[in-house]
Amino acid sequence: MQMQATKNWSEFRPGEIIKHFTQEPPVDVVSLAEALGLRVWEKSLPNISGMVTPDQLNGGRSGYSIYVNAEDPLNRRRFTIAHEIAHYLLHRKRMPEFKDDRMYRSPGLSDDVEAEANRLAADILMPRRIIRKLLDQGVDDPRIMASRLMVSPDAMEIRLGLRSRFNTKAPRRF
Ligand SMILES: [Zn+2]
């Protein structure tokens, strides 16, 4: 059996790499990014959650780096890294770099494309196989699941279908 440290990830497809890193909670999203050829940096980024950008100097094997807002709490930084991984995997042919504001909106990208990045980020951080595993172990409290997966309780509840992505209020009656 090959040891993880000696794995040459450049020989693996992204889907295989994601599967490898999404077996047990919490998902090691930084190691996943690195295996995909991305280097992750923390930086002071006013009004920006994170970005993924070509980075010849400091980038990983792919030539890209992810920069994440160093002032954000850990769970939010983890979501940002997963969201930027998604832009790299799904959208990098569309434009050279992605710079997400506090609402995860990047200039020039539609809401649909951002939603696609959010969906892959959720698949990475809250994989269905781990959710099933937790449920099998009797862990069904969304707050405990969130802490085991190191995601925000809000993200967990959306993932479990307990609430919608947006706070939809009942239509107002006139
Ligand atoms: Zn984005």
C-alpha cells in the first residue's frame, strides 16, 4: 500500500482526489487544495472572502494560489477555500481569476455560476457519505453534525434541507 505522503497526486483525476479527502469528518480542505495543485495562503483582504488566481511565484503545481481572508473565522475560511477550489475546477476557463466578495460574488460571474461553486463547496465540506455515516452513528443533531464537519450551523441546515439558501419570508399580503 502506497503511503499518503508519497502519493503523486498529479496522476489522479480531481474526482478521485476529492473522494480520497472526503471520507472522514472534518474534511481537510487545505490538503485537498494542495493535492489538486493549489497552494493556500491567508492574507488580509478587506471586503473579500477569498480569491483563486494564477500565481507563478507562489502557486502550487497548477500555477494557481488560493488567498483566503485571514480575519475570517475558521469555518468561514474553510468554506471559502472549498468555494475557490470549485471555481478553479469548474470555471477557470471562463476568466483568469476569481475574487469573491463577502457574499461570494465575483465580478463578471452570474448568480448561477456562483451557486454552482457553492454546491461543489457543500459537496466537498459536507459529503453525503459522511452525513450518512454520522446518521448511522446516531448523530442527527445539525449543530453536532456541523461541529464534527467544521462548518457553520447555517451551512449544515441548508445542506440537510432544513432551511432554504435564502431567508425566504412569506409573501406580504396587501
Ligand atoms: Zn465565487
